Amino acid sequence: MITNPLAIIALILTVILLVPMICRKIRIPSIVGFIIAGIIMGPWGFKILPSVHTIQTLGKIGMLYIMLQAGIEVDINDFRQQRNHAMLFGLYSFIFPFLLGLLTSRLIGYGWVTSALLGAMYGSHTLMTYPILGRYGVQKNRAANVAIGGTMLTITLSLLVLAILKSHLASTASLSAWALAGRIVLTLVLIIGVFPWIAQRFFKRWTDARGGFLIVMTMMVVSALLADWAGLEGILGAFICGVALNRFVPNLSPVMQRINFVGNNLFVPLFLIGVGMMIDVRVLWSGWTTILIAITMIGTKLAGKWIAAWVAQKNFSMQRVERELMFGLTHATAAGTLAIVTIGYEIGIFDPEILNAAVVMILVLCTSASFVTEHAAKELALQEEARLEADKTDNSWQLMTIAENRHYELKELSELGELPDPDLANEEDWNEARELINNQRKAAIIYHPNQPINTINRLLVAVPRYAEKEHDFITCFGLIRRLSSQIGARVIFYTNQHTQRTLQAFCRRKGKFLRASYREMEDWEDVLMIAKQMAPDDMIVLINARPSTPSYNPLFDTVPDVLERFFKEHSWMVVYPEQETGAAVPDLLTGDNTQASRTWKIVSAIKRAVLSFQQR
């Protein structure tokens, strides 16, 4: 048995380093490898480690981290589109296992109270296999969003049943229902209302990734403490905290990179090792009763979660592999089951046989969920790779600012917008910037950050008439959609009715949903009305165009003055679509090659001549 603290740390770090390598060689999920390593080193294995308390304490942070990560990485636009499906799936994922649990528990002779608590245990699940999605890049798949969104409701219902039974049967004095409800409301107000307000002001003042990482992790732990204080589980508090901070921690930001690195390489492995150290494999030989109970529990949980995924697949018109992904994500169990089983055992509802059988169930279900989730994620990743990404082309981009020392902000914008290898430049004035843009064909952005982009609440996007006829307008739309998804900002389009119909069609595309609102703006002169409607944390985005393109307007030449006079205190961005000279301008909805009308070209030429004469 190792007692030297440094030796224990060295052993744990060695295990964390070697287990993924070994698992890749023998082709099993690393989650299973860490649990097996915990069994081998734990008090029920070779007793290499003397105590599990320290590892379990650090491992609990890993469980909180998994729930925080799930909340932060939810695509808010897709989640809003799928929220009804997520709530329905949450009900399915609780009700079917709960009812099956009542039935099977009664059949093997348990009373109604024990059966109800077992049903709540079957209904709960833990997103232990969620990190697998990140490795394959499918964490934004609609099935993942539905499963993650439903998890919050499932955990809440399971813990609600536990709270009711605990308050009914516990011998110690408990809080009144009104006091408990007050604590829950106060907890939600702090996490959902106060924490985002604090985070926004923090990120405005300090932009370094280290400070952002520490404030997010601090809020995660405090949220878990508040949830425990309110009679809920800490994992639920961490998940709600992740959703509340979603728009302040973009998935491609340096802060998220640090959270992923520390969590995936330290806290999550420690959590899985701690789960393995709790498993007493001797119960498999302690008697047939425990084994039969464990088999019943495993079968009930698997059947209930599979039925929930199958019903969701049929109701939501999903693919088989999406059903498999939802099933893999929702039948793993750890933190919620341990909480329910431990409390049930302490207040006398569960006997030792149920406790031991639950530990065996955790081992089996974590293993099976890892294989199922990995298989589904791999298949979905292959589908995503094969699917044509309509708004994610190989365009080269030119990013520039009219200021010095903005290289970091340009790089951050390119990462959040997922722009492939852009050219970054600082120009001295607008004349040089426009000359560079007009002398090239590739898409370009002139960016002026007045505050960190992850603190922006709304993107106010001004779209000129005929913008949809630009050669690569859909790429500019894709940029807006990805920025909105990354920073969680609402989008308001200002445009005319015809272009609005095109934007609405883009926003409703399957898998590319964007929840946006629309304001009428018939002429480009009306862009000034946006200044009257802007809040301090808004950013204006102007879709511009080069001369001799369908949407070009001579008034675009006044954009620098307009921005300087009316939007000086705000962040702004001017976007130029890629230009295809000498080619037909495609109609993106009908496929027709519709050139700008001759009348429009003549009017534009007259306007340019008049404007030039006035300037002289």
C-alpha cells in the first residue's frame, strides 16, 4: 500500500497518461479503462491506494465539470429550436424507466416506497459519456442537444421524488415545503440571473484566459454548493451554471480550451478512477440474491432508457444512429444513482443488497454506455464529414482593423467565426482598407472591437437590397450564424421584405437553424435608425458590397462617417462577400442565374456621378 503523497500523485498521473494509450491499442473506450484502473488500485482490488476520499473529492469536481461542459457547449440556437423535443424526451427518459422500475420492484417483493425510489434511480442518468462527443466533434448534433436538454428535467424529476420520500420518511426534522421552495427559487435567481451579470462585467474588464477559467470554475463550484443547499444535487447546479454562462464562454475561445484541457486530462479521469475504487467486485460472489437484483436493475434501466430513445426517434423523425446516441448518453449512471442509493440506504429504504447491486449496475452501465456512445458518435462524425457544408466553404478571408494592436481581437474573431486561415492586417485609415478590398475578390471583414466579443448581447445586422444575389452571400450568413451560436447573441436583421424572405429560408434550414427577428429597412439611408435602437452591449454588422455588384449602393461610401458619428461607442463589423467577376450571379433559392437589372446599374451609375459631383 502506498502512503507517500508524492508517490500517490505520481501513480495517478502515470495511470492518467497510460490508460488512454492502452485503451486505444485494445480498442475500448478510455472511460472503461479508468474505471477498471480504479478497481485494481482500490481497497477492493490490490489495495495500492490507502484511501479514496481525496480522489473522490477531486473526482466530484470532474462530475461537476462534465455537467458544466454539457451546459456550456449546448448550441443555444439549435436548443431553442429543439427545446420542445428536449422537454418531451426528458419526460420519456424519466417516465418509462420509472414505471418499469415500479413494476419490476413490486414483482420481486419490494414495497411501494422502495419501488418508487428505485424507479427514481432508474429514471436518473449521468452524462458520463459526453466527453466522447467532443472527441468526434458531434456535440452539436440535434440528438445530443435533445439528450442534454432533457437531462435537466430528468435529474430534477428524480431528485424531486427523492426529496418527497426523504421528507416523508426521514426521522430528522426537515425544512417545510415553503422554506425548501424558497431556497430553490433563490438558487435559480442567483445562478441564472446574478452569475451571468457578474460574468459579463468580469469579461469586459479582464480578457485573459486564466482569469476567465478561474471565474467559470468558481461559479461552477458555488452553483453546486447552492444546489446542495437548496436540497438539489450539485450536478444539477453545475449544469444550470453551464447554460447560464453559455454565451460568455464560446466553444472555440481560449477560456473553453483551458476548461477542456484541465477537465478532460485531470478531473474527469480522477472521477472515473474514484468510481472504480468504490466498486467491490466481491459482491459478485457474495450470493445469488445480489446478482439477481443487479441483473434486474441493469435490465430495467436499459429497457426503460431504450424505450425512451425509441419513442423519441419515432416522434421526432430521427435516424437510427441518433436514437443510438441518445440511448448511449442517457443510460450511463453514476452521481445521481449514488446520491439516491446512499440517501435511501441512510434513511432505511434500501437494504445492503440494493446498495451493492447498484454499484455493480454502475460498472456495467458505464461500460456499455461508453461503447454505445462511441459507436454512434463515430458514425455521426462520418456522416458529418460526408455531408456538404453549404455555409462553410473554403473561402479565403481578409480580416482587418482601422487601428493598431488589434491582432488578438482579429484572431479571436476568426476562431469564433471558423474562418479558414484568414489574412490579418491593421490598416491606417478607411481609404487604404477599401482600396485593398476593392482590389481583391475574397471575402473581407473590417472589425472594430469596442468590448470583448463574448460580452455582446445582440448582433444588429443591416442587409442591403439584393444582398441575396451576391455570389457568396450565404457564406456571410454562415459567419453571422456561427458567431451567434458561439457567443449566444441574439440576431436582428434589418432589411427589406424580399431579402427578409430569403433570410428566413436560410434560418429555417435543417441543422443550420438560427433564431432571429426582423425589422423593416427599405433603403440604406434608414441604417441610421439602428443607432436609436442600440443598447450598450450590442454590435452592429453591416453587409457591404464592392462596386459593380448586385447589392452595391453609392451610400456605402459614407459608411466610415456613419460609423464614426453614430456607432463610435459600440463594436461594429463591416462584411464584404466574396466577389466573382465576369460570372452570373446565382439566385440562391431557385438556382436561376439572375443578373442585376440594367435599370439598377444605370440608377447606380447616376447616383455615383451625382455623389462625386457633390463632393467636388
